[in-house]
Amino acid sequence: MSEIIICETPDDVADAAAALIHEDQTAAIEERGVFRIALSGGRTPRLLYERLASEERRDMMSWEHWEVFWSDERAVPLDDPESNFHLAYAALLSKVPVSEVFRMPAENPDLHRAAEDYALTLRLRFGLRPPAFDTVLLGMGADGHTASLFPDHPALNSTALVESVEVEQPLPRRLTLTLPVLNRALHILFLVTGAEKAERVCEILKNGIASLPASRVNPEEGLCTWILDEAAASLIR
């Protein structure tokens, strides 16, 4: 099942996402005593992380019950500004008492081994069951990619939990969760802002084009919420 929320500005997108994360964590902790979330990188998630760490929001969250993972990571050092971990740590995790943090070891030169290690982490934390995150944060590139799943890349058809990815663009080496993992999530939050994303948003949400990676994220038993600003939603209004 999917829903669309259209906000005026990127700041409003961050506020809407923060409210939904609060709802997700409350439900998960009441049911299982733990909230498991996979984070992403990018400008819009940074706004969200800043909201969550703000004085207004910080005390609303039950951080001691959080287990934090990542949907993808770039193969850069931990202190590199392009690192998704670095972004989340600087904007959020260094400011709140999160219980457990499980970063993707993408700085390992052997990315295949790093993918296997992170898959093992997922199996252990989820009790050897196929992982089903409470919440997964995702963005979408102008080419329709999400996490580090790119158009026509073999990783789109992987049955592994985690894949190493190489693409022909800046920061070409990455780790990513795969579609089988993403589609077991209870709640996917797509945060999409900017006019450069409007065409792809329209192709996926209005025209139903199924070939783009982001269009293939459809939780089996969960909810997929697209939170868009006015610019990204301009062609589906």
C-alpha cells in the first residue's frame, strides 16, 4: 500500500517525516520493545536528522530503544563528508542517546566481504529471520535510483541481503540493501525534493512506469509513503 504527502518546502518534508518516525517508533516499541530504522544520506535526510535532534523533537523520541542501520553507504572513509554515516552522526547520532548503531563497513577495500559482514549483522540482530525494518528512509535520484540501486544494474535482481555496487559516476563503489530487504519493511519513507526529481516522480506515481529502481520498492505487507515538496510534486498535482 502506498500514500503520497505533498508539502510546501523541504523543511516541511522533514517535519512530516519526523512526525511519522515518531509514530513508527512508538508502535514498534509498544509491540516489540525495539525500533529498527535504516537511514539514508542526502540533503533532505540531513534536514530530517536536524529536526529529530532539535530541542523540540529530541525529548519526544525513545532513543534508548533505537537500533540504527543504513540503507546504503559510499566506499569512503568514515570522516568523509560524502559518507552517509558521517552525515547522520554529525547531524543526529552525536546529539542523542541512541541505543545501538550498526554502520555499513564500506571503507573496507574488499566490498564483497563488507557486504557479507553486514548481511551477517542483519541476520544476528533480526534473530536469523529475514530482516523486516520498522522504518526505512529512502531518497530518489533524478535517474530514478534509490539507496544504491541504479537503473539496469545487476544488484536490482539480487537475492542477497546486501550487495556491493560499482557504477560509472562519482563515488562509484557502494554498499546497499537489496529489494528483498527493502520490500519487507513495515514502513518505507521516500523523501523527495526538488524540481529535478519531478519527471521521475511523475513516471512512478502517476504513469506507473515499473522499470525504475524506486518504482520497484513496494513493501509486501507494509506501507510506502512518498513525502514530496511542491517542486518534486509539480507534475502530479
